[in-house]
Amino acid sequence: MSDGAGFQVFVGSLPADISEEELKYVFQSYGDVKNIRILRAEDRKGKGADLSELSGSWHRRLNRLGAARQSADAALRGFAEQDAAWAVSRELLSDADPNVQFFGAQTLCRRVQRAAQGYPEPAAGDLKDWVPVLLKHLETDATKPSKQQLVVALAAVVVALCSTTWKTGVADLLALAERQPKIAWGTLVIIPEQLSEVVHKYLKADARTLALLHHAQGMLDMAVRYQPTSDEAPTGTLGDPDFSLALQTLTQWSKVMGLQLLEHEGFAQYLIGLLSGPAGNFEVVMDAVVEVLRRTPGAFIIYEPVQTPVPALEGLLGAVSRAMKALLPTLQSAAQQQVSLDMAEGRLLQRWAELAGTLVEAYTQLLWLDAESSEVLLAFIGACFVVHPQVAQAVAELWAILKDAQRDSKLPEGVMPKILHRLVEPSILSFVRFGRFDSPHTEDRSDLVQLRSSQQDILVDMYCIAAGTAEAQLVLNGLFSSLEKSESATDLLGMEVVWYAFQGISEVLADEPAIPDVYNKVLPTVFRVSSAPAEVLSTGAALLRGCGPHFEERLQAHLAPAVQWLMSVVTQIPLQASEVIQELCGYAGKLLLPHFEEFLKVVCQVAQSAPSEVDASLHGALVGITRDLPDEQAALAFANVCDGAGMLLKSGLDISSEAGRASFHRVLSRLLRCVSVAEEAGTAPITAGAPKASRTASRCLARFLLLHWASTAPLCQTLLMAAPATKDAAKGKPIFEYSDVAVQVNVLALLRRAAMAAAEVPEAALAEGLASLAVACCKEGQLAPLSSMAALSANPDVARSHVMPHLDVISSAALTHVQHGRAAEDLIPFLDLCSCLAAAAGDALFASPQVPPLAQLSVAALASTEHDVLKPVLVFLQRLLTSRALSLGEGDVSSLAQAIFASFHTWPRSMNTQTFKVFSALAERHEQVYMSTIAAAAGAPFLVHLSPADRLLAQQGLARLRGPKLRALLGDLALLTRGEASGPFYSATLLAASIIDTTCQFRYCYGS
């Protein structure tokens, strides 16, 4: 804060006993200090902050210091890259300033690592000569950060020279451990990391790895001499105790380098001794045990051939089992009392849970081989599920492992029922305890959502494992029992979490012919909840959605109550409830036919005030009820459902206002959703063309639009002319949430669907109305409605009678568009129309006087590189060039050929097939023009980069090759021109081979 004369600065983190005079003395070196005030509490103890008022010179000095610091940092980084850094950093290690020491150590470490990794470092000399230097400074009283940099450098040297000039590096470090254990183990623990940075193939078979492992026995002999002192979190740095560093070293060497710890005599007994005492709970010990269990080949891996058990492994497993048994009462007590664990207890239990998870994963047979060990392990895992979510997650993989083992028939008979009987109850209890929305065990909502999802997966896996057995009912009954308890206690969140579990199970049963009977008791619990938080109601709706496929048969009795309940909560969860209603009516709507009129009245009342997307879903649900009726009855019901939309149109909507546009968007959304639902009624095809349901939906829409076309067409035209349509809008899917963009997108979607209806039914009056609307928009420069005329052209008769008569006006509008320099992508609707007309009208189009302007527009479009532009124009040109009724003269065809030759190399690879077809059409039907274009193409972009000899061969290839060879040549010429392939491999020899060889396809091997 500045008053014009100086600055007021807040300074924090002050010592509590500092005086104002002492502080003033410090700040005076930066400028004139006007006043200092230390903020103190009532007890006069300092708060560790002050307000200092200094003159402007202090502020300028501080800015200068900041700039100077940045400049100095840049200079230091530059110095560290110079060869002189080797010698200077050695001197800096002896400096009294700790910061200078650290900079010297850091610089030396980086340079040593670079040299060890094989980068040229001429100033380094022999790396082994640096070992005494590093050891000398490591044995001084240098700071720990500096020493840490030096041990990293020493580890890099050991790795670099272990298989060449310093094969005894590990042995020398072990000898050093007699007097400097921290330096020795601090270096050894870093070796795996440094090794992985220089070995880029299979590390465990590398010569350096094997050389290092040669001294593993001595390292193990040395490590077992250390005894634990304290349980400190391992960091892998010099700050760790010697015991911790030694065990971390063995763990890392096993994990990265494949050191088999139990193959060395005495280490198993050492670990067993540690597990039997207080150190058994130390993190570093448990990490070592987990690593041993994961890496040691044993007789218990169910997916491997049976092996002879390693005695040391059996002893270690026994020690683990005994340690678990000793810890089990504490774990079970914490689980039963639901106590809040402190961080240390939680971390301890999580470590043991991870160990249990490792046992299950690596030695699954422990669950049944030994009865006593099996009981301990199952009891331990069960308690882990219940004590805390993080502890539960450590053993959650159990069910996935058992699911795979059950699928692969790896479990003996009777094992799975035993496991389920022991673990179903704690798994369900874990889910209902920790998956609640008010769970105190997760602070962040996203963490809770993830936890719920993972726990739901566990329950689903349990059910899938037990499917078809009596134990499946054990899972379902356990969940339903919890649901009953929550309902009797009016515990809505408890009910919700069980609904969530049943929802997950219902989803895996979606394609099954039946659903368990328990769902007949579960669903009514949803219907009895009328007032609840939105998250509870949403889960209830999701459960009903998951059961959707079964409402037609097993859950028939609950269909009407389900729809009634969803309608009652549609004001609280509008989007979810309305979508589920539509889905249920889609699955089993015909069962609700007796209630159709009543439901229609309710929907009309609710939809008036609901968002447009909810309105659309509710009306779609009504169509889902009636869509399987006979055609005439279905059409009449469709008209009743959409009667409200017709009344809105007749009322005269003022789309110049927001309210008017919103109302029209509601009408559009309702129509589009109703037609979409109607055409999903069946897929049985009729004799030709669309399925019966699609034909019925088209007839329903056509009748509605013909009745209200006079009201609808002007609104559509006005909205289309109000703003330019984007490229995606012309083909975009309906958007049911209201916005100005959504209105325009939905107008175009309705016009396209109406055109499909007019072509399918067919309906001449609607077709003419759509054509007139599109032409009127074209005259004003809006080409997007032409996408509807493209849909009309699907019917050849409609194309000839209602589209082609307007082609001159449409072509003129498109030419004007091009002449004004507008984007080629805006021509996409027009080009789609041309492509569809070419397929539908065929020779009738190509013999018409409109072909020359269409060809001219095609030439303009060929300069584009957009897939959506090129695909329709190339399809059109292929049909044009192969037509026998072509009205184009040779000069027009020549212009087309020149445009194709000038641009094809810029087209994306996805156009290769269409490019080949157009070239083939030119070569086969217009050979004279094709050959003359090739002869004149010496200066074309796709040839100018070639040598004269190669250029001639390329022209000969284009002239002579046909079929796959021509296609390959075109693709490769385009690649070379775009710079996607280059080099001597594209030579006269290859071109000549492609021309001469008539038995093999043309192939290039790029990059070889």
C-alpha cells in the first residue's frame, strides 16, 4: 500500500522474541525505515508478523534484488554446463557457505551422471578418479543435502564402471559400511534408480545388473547385522537410520534388479525374527516382506505349474500368519467399535491390509490349503473390509482375483462357498458403512464417489461369483436385510446406499432373462420414499432404470407404481426422472395402454412448467406406450400426444422474443423426441426401404406437419435467416436444452427428418413445402436447409419431381456464395445434395442443363482439404464422369481433370479411395482428356519436386497403370508432395518397377 511517499509492507514468520529495534536494523540495509510495529497478542507474545513502512527506495531496491537474483540463477545454470564446472565444483565443495557447498555438489552430481550415461564429457577424465574425491567430501561435516548429491554421483559411477574398470564397486562400498554405514547404504539404495536410467532394454539381463548382483550375498550378510531402532518413514536418503537404509536397499534391488532375497541363506530367518518382534509393524520391514512375497517363486501360485515349496518361503508365510493372528483382536475391536483411527494406526492397518492383499494375489491357495492359516487370513480380510475405507481398498482386489479363478476353474470344490460365507457380511457392512453420502471417512465428494463405485464393483463381483448357487441369495439377502433396517430407522441415506448396490447388480442382469425375486421387495421401498434429498431420489431413479428390461415380465406389477413415483419426483429430479420414465415406457410401455389418457393429462400439466428437455422426455414416454399399436391407431395416438405442440403453433409464436423462441424450441424438441421414440418400435423390414416402425413414424410426422405447415414454415425460415449456421448444425443431432443455437440446430434437424418422412411415405405436398422453404433460404444466402433436400433425394421420384426443378436457383445461390469468397465448408449441404441427386436421379441429372454450373462449383470445392467437403464432391464427380448421358463438353471435362490433378495431393489420406475412383473414371471414360492432362502436368505440384527422369516415369505410370497399382501410385505421389515421405527410396528404379511389373501390387517401404 503506497501513500505516495513510501510503502507499507507486511512481514510474516518472525521470531516471537524479536524486538522492533532488531527488526529495524535488519530492514535499514534496504532503505530508510520510517516506522515498525510488531503485532502482539494480549499476553504480549509476538504473533510473528509486523507492519513496516519504508521509503520508495526500499521497494526499488527489492525489485532490483529480484532481477539480480534471476540473472544470477541464469548465470549459474550456464556455468554448470561448461567444462570448467568439473574443476570449480570440486573447489566449491570445500567452501564454508552451505549454499555454495550444495551448488558445487549438485553441479558435480549432474556432470557425473551425464558422463556415466555416456554423454561426451572430455573434462571428466576417468570417472574412477573421482571416487576418492567424492568419498573425501562425504566423510567431512558437509551438509546432508550436499552429501545426498554426492552419494547420487557415487552411485552413478558404480553403475557406469561395475562391469569394466570398477567391478569391485559394490564390495568396496560394503567394506566402507564397516566405518561409514550411512554413506555406503545411502549409495547402494540409489544404484537401482541410476541403473534404470542407463539400461534401456531388459534390465534384469543386462551385464551391469549381473555384475552388481555378483556381490549380493555380501550385501545380504552385511544387512542382517543391523537391528531396528525406530519406525521412521523411509525416504531413501542419508537421513534414514542405517537399518532402514539397508532394508530399503534390498527391497529396491529385488524390485528393480530381480534380486531373489530368499535364495540367500539366513535372510528368511532375519525377516521372520523382525516380524516376530515390534519391528514387524515397521513400514520398511513390511515393504521388504511384501516385496519378498511378490518376487519369490513358490508352490502356491494357482496359474503356474506346481513347484516344490521353498522352505524359507514356508517359514516366512507362517510368520506372517502368526503376526496377523496377533494383530487380529486389535483390528476386530476397531472394526466393531467404529473408532476413528489416528494417522499412525490407519497407516499401520493399511500396510497389513496391503500385505494380506499381496498374499491373496500371489498365494491364493492359502485360502484353502491350510485350515488354520485360511481362517486367520479370512478373518483378517473380513476385519479389513470393515475398519476403514482405505484399509478396505487394500484388499478389494480379492474379489476380482476370485472371480477370475472361478471362471478359470482354479478353485477346488467347496472353497468358494466357504469364502463367501465368511466375507459376504463384512463386505456388505463395509459398503453400507463407508459408501453413505454422509460418511465421515472421506472429506472430498469426488473421493466418496470413487469409493462408492469401487465398493459397488466389489458387491457386483461377489454376486457374479456366486451366481447360480445358494450363496447368491446370501449376497442379496444381506443387502435387503440392511435395507430393511435402514427403512425401519427412517435412514434415507442408508436406504440410498443399498439401492446403489442393487442398481449395480441389476445392470449386469440387463441381458439376462430373469431378475432375482428380491427386487420385487426392493422396488416398493423406493416408492415409499416421497420426500428426500435429490441424491437419494436420483439413486432410486437409477435403480428403476437398471431394472428397466425386466418390467415387461418379472417386474410387471411394479411398472405403474414406478411411473407414478417418478412423476411425483419429477419436480425434484426433473431430468433423471423424465429420462427414466421414457426408458421404462420404451421397455414395457404397452402394459400402460389402459392408463394412457390419464398419463397424458398428467404429462400435459407437468410439462408446461418443466424444462424443454424434460418436456421432450415425458412426451417421448407417451409415444413409447402407443408405438406398438396398429398404424392408424399409433398415428392417432401420436397426434394426441403432439396436440399441445399444435396448439402452441396455432397460437402464433412471437420468436422475436426470448419466450417465443423458447416455446418454439419446446415444440421442436417434443416433435423430434416423439418421432425418435416412435421409429424405435421395431426393426422388421418391409419389402423395400425403411423398417415398418420408421415408416409409421414418418407418416405420423408428415400428418402433423401438413396440418401445421403454414404456422411452422415461416418460423423455421425466420430463425434460419437470423444467424449463419455452423458446419455442424446442418447435420447436428437435436439439442434438447434451450439456447439460441439449439433452436437453429433443432429447426434443421426437424427439416431433415421431415424430408425423410416425405421421401418414405411419400408425401408430395410436404416435399414441395420443404423444397420451397429451402429455396427461399438459398435465395437469401442460407444454404444449410439444403441438407433437407438431400434427404428428399433419397426417393428418386421425389428427387426428380420436387428437387430438380429448383436446381437452377440452388446452383445460382451456391455460385454466388463462391463468388463472394465464402468458406468452402458452407457448401457442404449443397455438395451433399449434389451427391444424393447423382445417386437418385442419375442420367436425368447429368443430361440436364444444370450440369455445367454444378461442374464449376465442383472445381471450386476441389481446392478444399476438408473431408466433409471432398467426400460428396468426389462421389458426385465419379458418377458424373461415368454417366453415359453427360451433357458436358470436352472442354468442361478437361477443366475438371486439370482441377483434380492440381489438388489431389493436398487431400487427406481418408480420400484415397475416392481419389482413385475419380482418376479411374477419367481414365476409362475420358481417356483422351486424361492422357492430354497427364502430358501437360509436368509443372503440376505433385511432379515439380521430382527429377526430370522420375517425373517422366511418374507420368508414364499415371498413363499406363490401372487398378491397385494406380491407387498405390496416387497415394505415394501425394505422400511425397505433402512431405510425409522422402528419401532415395523413391527413385526411377522403383517407378520403373511399378510400371513394368504387372503381377505384383505397387508397394513402397517407407523409412527403410
